[in-house]
Amino acid sequence: MRSIATAAVLGFALAIAACSQSEQDKTQAEANAAASDVKTGAVEVGSEMEANLDKAGEELKEITSDPDVKKAGDEAEAALKSLGSAIKDASNEDAPAEKK
């Protein structure tokens, strides 16, 4: 984004150099207006993103504090521990003798 703005400013500068003073003033005013529009748009987007992130954070807090979600998490943890123990026990058993 920054390189695009730099290229635009450079283009304006080159165009201004080949124009009369009134054309240069008009071009400068248009460039300033465009820069102002870009800045305003960036501020609006930033504010909107911040609001959406705040909302998402609040929703995440609600979800993680939900008793049903906590219960499901505890059950999943217990199931994974049980699975891990079963795998460990199975790997510790003697392997059957190989056939020749």
C-alpha cells in the first residue's frame, strides 16, 4: 500500500513539473484530497476492525465460560487420557513371536 502511494505521489510530482502553476495547484489539491480520503478510509477500517475484534473477544469469553463447554472439555480431556493410557498399555505388552 505504501509503495502504491509513493508511486502516485511521484507521478503527481512529475506531472506537476510539466504543468503551469494553476494546473500544479489543482493537481496538488486533488492529491491532498485523495490522501485525505485514504487516511479517512484507513481510520474507518481500523475502527471497524477494532470493534469486530472486541465483539469476537466478548463472544469467545462467553463460549469459554459456558458450563456445557467446560463439561465437554473435561470429558474430552478424560477420554484422551484414557486413550493415551490404553495405547501405552498396548505398546508395553509383549509382541507376538514372529513367524519364520
